[in-house]
Amino acid sequence: MPKCSYCGKMYEPPRGLTLVNKEGHVKYLCSAKCRKNMAMKRRRVNWIKKGKKTKKEMKKEITEQKEKA
């Protein structure tokens, strides 16, 4: 099973696309979404998961800020 070069997801062989450059580098893409994003030279961003905070963490930060002031 190949692994997508863009998103890193494993997929079945009949699906997806295999790109081979002139230099011989092989890139496997699992979907049209990955192909289009790679063509637009978008990078994968994981800031969404890192930026989300739980309600408890947010309340804790607010109380700390109030105590400092």
C-alpha cells in the first residue's frame, strides 16, 4: 500500500495517482484534493490542532490575567 506524499495517508493501489519526475522521483497522491494542493504549493499546517484550547484552559488563563492586573 502506497503512502500519500502530501497528507501521509495510506491508500489502496487502484485509487490515487502516481507522479514520476524527470529525475525519477516518485510521488504518490491519494486524492484530487492532495494533487491540487500540491500543485498550488500549499504546505500542510497543523496550527488548527495546536491552537484549540479547552474551556478549562481558557478559564485558567483569564483568571491568571485578572490576578496579574
